[in-house]
Amino acid sequence: MAVSMRDLDPAFQGAGQKAGLEIWRIENFNPVPVPKSSYGKFFTGDSYVILKTTASKSGALRHDVHYWLGKDTSQDEAGAAAIKTVELDAALGGRAVQYREVQGHETEKFLSYFKPCIIPQEGGVASGFQHPEAEKHKTRLFVCRGKHVVHVKEVPFARASLNHDDIFVLDTESKIFQFNGSNSSIQERAKALEVVQYIKDTYHDGKCDVAAVEDGKLMADPETGEFWGFFGGFAPLPRKTAGDDDKPTDSSPPKLLCIEKGQAEPVEAADSLKRELLDTNKCYILDCGFEVFVWMGRNTSLDERKSASGVADELVRGIDKLKPQIIRVIEGFETVMFRSKFDSWPQTTDVTVSEDGRGKVAALLKRQGVNVKGLLKADPVREEPQPHIDCTGHLQVWRVNGQEKILLQASDQSKFYSGDCYIFQYTYPGEDKEDCLIGTWIGKNSVEEEQASANSLASKMVESMKFLACQARIYEGNEPVQFHSIIQSFIVFKGGLGEGYKAYIAGKEIPDETYNENGVALFRIQGSGPDNMQAIQVEPVASSLNSSYCYILHNGPAVFTWSGNSTSAEDQELVERMLDLIKPNLQSKPQREGSESEQFWDLLGGKSEYPSQKILREAESDPHLFSCHFSKGNLKVTEVYNFSQDDLMTEDIFILDCHSEIFVWVGQQVDSKSRLQALTVGEKFLEHDFLLEKLSRVAPIYVIMEGSEPPFFTRFFKWDSAKSAMLGNSFQRKLTLVKSGGAPVLDKPKRRTPVSYGGRSSSVPDKSQRSSRSMSVSPDRVRVRGRSPAFNALAATFENPNARNLSTPPPVVRKLYPKSVTPDSAILAPKSAAIAALSSSFEQPPSARETMIPRSLKGRCERE
């Protein structure tokens, strides 16, 4: 799409260059910036253009443009807002999604920008109305609808406006009443209280009383009697009648129309909608009844897009009952909702997304002295992921054997086999209590029976702890950084030791690949440091090598280390450390890429081509929050936009989708049957892939109970631990907050301020400041590089086994953050005692720390 200077309204120059909101009001058919102090204040006689700019984790900017039409705005003014929205999109490079918002029928995404609500005021500019001046307080009645965002509408102050299905807010001069219809939900009542707080702060300077009135409550209650007194006394309420505000439950079958010369002509589709029906040189309308989409091809002109927008507005203008939402999308940037309307939509299209339009706009603005940084394509930002978990805790690992679990010795709890499944339990210091993580690790070659058994056994462990522990489901090859930081020196061997794997290979009559320390084996070494390193056994062939990694190759007593040309000194240090675990007491033969010995290649079966690019782990994307309803095997989800901790309702289950991993959050008020299905809910979510983002079916799943949120979950919120510790349902909690002025009222002492774990909003300690729970060096021997095995054996006889030989690199014992040593650190919350009591039934082997950390001449590395 060609961009010229005449296409850029001066009011839009420099827009969308940083994250946040920007709002313009249409005055005399031109956009005029609205002062930030007036954001969220709308007048019924005006039209507005709203730009929401969001910065992704990669640094790129994403834009959503809305035009809001007050109920009394003129048709010409509304048309001007629609056209200016198209122009603003052009100024942003032609990538924004555009939404038509009609007063009283706004999208949830739009309302989420102005939480808790918007209450449009009478008046306007171009419509000829005067904005009302401040006057004596007027008693008003509002109806509130919505679980996640609230649609607020002023209704006539009369008993006839009330009903049993909705929630009403009566705003009087000295008190605000919330009337809860008997058929309204707890969640809707809680959200309506946010409106009460908003009215209290906005129209009463935070100084007035608040009362909650229950539908059907006896008049003997003084506040109930006071409420009905405003309506002339109590009387039965009428049944609710369907009104214009009620959304249609059934959507119409989609109809595809092509815009030709300003007219919408039906497209003759065969039996279904397919992506191939859309031509990049044209604009289309997809009429779905309540939703009307305008699709604009990449090669269409600005005038063609304006024309298509006008046709869509004309199409819905006469539909008063339905009040359809119009959503305009650009080819290559279609929304999930639009793509889901098609029976066939390819995962990738052949559209060439050019930077031409955005670059030309940036060049025009730069010549005028405008900072255009936000318009230019940003380079992806890759940061080393942080564990966000204390690494000084206690670890136990079990291998699943049929329907049972076998506790591993501390020296073996970091050694896993691909043919087996494992259960781990990790307890670690929280803010003012011991936290616990129980998880399963599923090997790639494990059998389904043992996979199911592992998940069942882990779920029973969590249930026995009254759901106080966080539960994780992890598949081999998709381990999150938390898991690697807990295990620290992680080794994955081929084959398996369990009954399931042995029976499987016997039944299939296939050779047993289980690791043999006397045979040929090749390990890829990876990780970020001594407290996060892995050795993965791969096929012992040359094609398994990669120039970006180091490897260990052994054939019985012969040991080689191989370093790719793209590896660093830190990578090579990890090889030395892993040798201490895989082949201790043996001197290795270093091999550098390009100068390998013949014996090395012979062990790998000869030379062959191999890759050089590093294997990148799945990047964490911007999180999305969904409210979930799971019934009879069917999962329904609703996205919660611009979410915060307050959106987590204690009666519901929510999923936080971070693409590389998902979190299933379970409220305290969720029934026990639904709690037990939480892991299944997470699996169903991955299966359906609601955002069409190619979610992996084996992505890590965490199940988290309200009140036991770990730091690697709370980092996505501005978290207040006191809120999650409150008692009662969502409405009771919010009512307590409103009446107490916003501060949670708790019986328990306030939690200590946590030390930074690193993350988005806190500084990240460097590697030298982190801790390591245990080291992967055996204390039963002396390993000195440069000596022969015979010399080592002789030296061990004379050297102190409790002292580290000074020619050996010292073990690195680091702390992510030190555990508090304040006097109250020994006093744990009741939750800590509960975990300790319930854990006592599990086996307690010697700590991995006790058996794996060598003692130093200067002192012992003991956890405080």
C-alpha cells in the first residue's frame, strides 16, 4: 500500500512509538488529542479514536486501534472516526487490528483498557451538546454485567429497572448500594464491587458508605430497608425481559462478501470457507451476525480500505437490535477469531510482509524531527531464562516401576533414563513458609502405562498434602529452567531400568539400548553453568555432533572430549565437571573440531556431516490469561485481556499461557472434583491450541493452588500475597477490601518482602551471586587433571579424603539469594508444618548435598 504525506493526519504523527494508550476525539471531522488526565472519560455525543500499543517480549510493538461511537454521536462524525482509524493504521505501517466500538456494546478488549469500567457522560462537542457543569449530586441507578470486565449502563431510577438476574448499583448522596440479583453469580458480584469503588473514588472523593443488599433479604436488615426506601418500599420484582443489551447466543453462518466498486457482492464458496478464497488485491466482508469482519488484502490501496470500511458500516447501520461489532484485519495479521471462522487456514501463508509502508512512514516522520524508533523493526531480544526459584532446598526423586515408585539414592537422583518415568519432590524456602513442588518427568521412550502411573502417583502425593504443593508435568526434551536448576547436574541415559521398558523391548523384540558404562556412548553437554548443566546421551555417530556444543565420547576405559569451534571456555568447563559424574578417575583425550584423531572417528563409525547451529529452547512469549470451564470432557475458555491478580477469581480455574509452558491456577473455592481434573484441563488446553499458536502437546504444565503460588508464577503479576491468603468467596473478599479502604484484612502476619529472584521488574543477580544446592563431584575420591588413574589411586592413600586437592578446580557453590537468618525465619507458617507432617510418610534418604559436595579445607558448604 503506497503511503504519501497527505495520508498522514498531523494529529497522528509520532503515534504508536511506545507502549500505552493514546486517544483522540473527533472535532469538526478531525482528530484532536485528548489529555491523559481525561483518559477513560467519554461523552455520549462524541466519537473517539483509541490506539493501544503493546510491547512484546521481543521488543516489537503491536497495535490495536478502536473507534468508539457514543449513542448520540452524529452519522457524519461516526463516519469520520471510521476513516481516521484507517488512516492511523496506514501511519502505523498497515498492521493494526481495528475495532468498531458502540456505546453499551464494547468489546472486552476495549473495556480492559479502562478497568474497572467506563461510565459515559451526557454531552458532546460536534453533536451540539454542552458538557455538563458540576452540579449537586444526582441519585443514579446503574446495571452491571460481566465476569471479567464490566459493562455499566445507567438505567431509569425506578423499581421497574431492577430484576433478579443482574447487579445494580444505586449511587445516592451519602451511600452507595449494590443490589445483587438472586440469579447473579459470585464473580459478577465481585466485579460490580470494583464499579462501586470507582464511583466512590470518582464522585465522592472516596468518602461515603457502601452497603451490599441481597435480593430476597428480609426488610428487617436496616441497610436493606434503607435501599428499598429509595424506591418507595419493597415490592416483588418483575422478570427480566430481553433487551437491546442482551448479546445473541447463536451466531449466523458466516457469509463472505467481496467489495467491488463500493458494493458488497456474495462470494460463491463451494461447501466451506477456505483461505484460498481471499485475493490479496481485494477487500472482503465476513458477516457472522454479531461479528462483522473486514479483511483487507496487502496490495489494496488506502482508498479501497476506506471504501470497504464504509460498506461495512452501511451494512450494520440498520441493525438496531444486534449492534454488531466490526473488526478490520490486514492480510498476514488476522486475529485468531477471524481465522477460526474458516474451515481451512494454513499454518503459514505465502504472504510477503514488506517493511516498505512502515519504512516510508518512518522516513517521512524522521525528516520532521519525530523520533521513529517505535516504527522500525526491532531485533529480537534473547535473555538467559531465570529459574525464579530458591535452589537451596531438599530434593527427592523416585523412579516409577509399574504401579509403584522406587526412591533413588542421592547419588543417582540426577541420572534419568529415556525409557522410564520419574517423580520428584522439591521443598524449598518461600517467603515465610516452606514451598513444595511435586512433578513427573516423562521419558521419550517410556510406555503409556508408566506415564499414567507417574501422573497418578504424583497427583496422590499432592492430594495427600491438601493440595498445598505445586504440581508439574514435564516431558523429556521440554524441561523448563526451574527443573534444570533443581536437578543441577542432569544426565539422560538411553534405554531404561523399569519393568515397563523391559517388557516393551521384549515384546517388540528390539535390542536393549540401555546405557552400558563399558560400551560406546556419546553425550552432548549443555547448560548455562555449574548449577544448570546437562549431559544428554545421543546416537554414537558423527551426525550427532554439533559445532555449538561439547561432547563426551567413551568406549570402556577410553574417554574423549570433543569441543566444537563455536563453543566457549565456559562450555568446556562444563565438560570437565560432567566427566566427574560420567567417567570419574579416567584421563580424557581432548579433541578439537577439525583436528580429531582417527580413533575418535572410528568409534563414531567414520566422518559425516553434522549441524553447526545451536539448539534454541522455545522462547517464552507474552502471556495470555484464560478463564476455563471444564464439563463432560469439554473445555471452554474465555481470554481475560490486560489481566492482573484481581482477575483470578477463587471460584474458577484459570490458565496462564506462556507458549513454552502453561500454568493451571485453581481457586480455593473450586470443588474437589474439578481440582483433581486440573492437569487434564491443562492437557486439553494444549490439545485445542485456542490461540492457534502451534502449542506443543508436551509443553510443561504446572498446576497451582491459590495461596501456594510459586515465584515463577507470580512474576507475571504485580503480586500481593496478602490477597491470595484472604478467606471467603470473591464477593466477600472484594467487599472487605472496599469497606477497609483497599487493604486486605488478615489474621496472619504480613509476609516478609521477598528478595529479588530476577525477572521482568527486578534486577537479576549475575552467575557469581547464585547458589547451587549441590555439587556433582563425588567426595569419595580425589580427581586431579593431569595425573594417571594409577597415580590417583596412590595419592588417595596419602591425601586427606576430607580435603580438596588444591590442584583440582574448586567446586562452585553459589546462592541465588541467601536464606534469611533473622530470628523469625525459624517460625514457619501453619502451611509449613502441614507439608512437613504430610511429607513424613515419604522416604527420607541422605541429602544429595551431604553425599555430593566435597569438603573444603576452609570449611564446609552447608545450607543455612
